Amino acid sequence: MRIDEWWSLIERARTTVGHRADDRNPPDDPLPGALTDVLAALEPAEIVDFYLKAVEVTDSAYRYPLWNAAYLIEGGCGDDGFMDFRDGLVLLGRATFTRAVADPDSLADLPVVGRMSREESGWVGFESLGYPIKDAYQRSQGETDSFDAAVEAGVRAMARPEKPTGEDWDVEDDEEMRRRLPRLAALFLD
């Protein structure tokens, strides 16, 4: 699956849910279900390809600067939390995702991040992009064993990063956070 087609499927689901597309705050988040609906219309091999492309896309965001921004936004962020953060970032769409990977401080522009800084409702992360994809396959095929086998083989064949790229810094150092992520620090530290 080509990347433009992949992102267009994300956008189709986002368009379906309209103004509710930018906040993963459970329990009534409509976007995962909309994504399942979009993907269920695909051929089984395309659903597997969508999953594998999702791994590739989220791996491209496996970067220390973005992880440190997630740490600031979420008040802490371990390995699992950063996987959730990247999956949720994908659901915010291509433009937001691309901008955030290149400049994590740009996340300060997101209304959901502003609400989070004021301790109002909102969440960027999503527990697993794999859930709506697997649900689409289940709906399409009535089973998921063949999905699991295809995904396992596909992921095993991929070259995946062993550790995040980019420069890391001490996330507990407020001055360093202010220097590197000034706009986010203004929201969460000041």
C-alpha cells in the first residue's frame, strides 16, 4: 500500500466523524469505529498491508524529541505510553503527524493539548491502532487467525528501529525542557 493511499484512508475516517476527530478521550471516541468501517470495505490483503504500513509510519515517529514532548504533555510517558501516543498522533492526520515528528513543539497548537494543559478532558494517545484494523479484518473475514499470521510474518520481515532516533535530554530538567520545547513548556510548566 502506498503512503498516500494509506493516509487517505485515515482522512476518510476523520472526515466521517468531523469535529470529533481530534480527541481520543474515551469512552465515546467515534474515530476508531469509523476507521474500522473504512477498512472493512478493503480486501483482506489490503487490511494486512494497512497494518504493516501503520507499523512503518509509527516507527518513523520513534524519536526522542517527540517522546520527550509526549512526556511533557502527558506528565510522564513510558514505552507503552509512547506507543499509544504515536498511534493517537496518526489518528490526528497526516499534516499534524508530519509536523509533530519534524517539530514536536508544534503540538502546542492542538486544541486537545491546550485542554490537557488546563487539566480539562482530552487525550492525544490511542491504546492501539491495531484494534480497529484487526476489527475490520474480523468483520471482513469472520476470523483473525490469518490476519495474525500475515501480520506476524510481515513485521518480522521489516527493519525496525531498536531505539529512538534524535537527540535525547533530561526530561526532568525544566530549564532544558523550556529550551527545547518552549511552547509546550509554557503550557505545562509555567
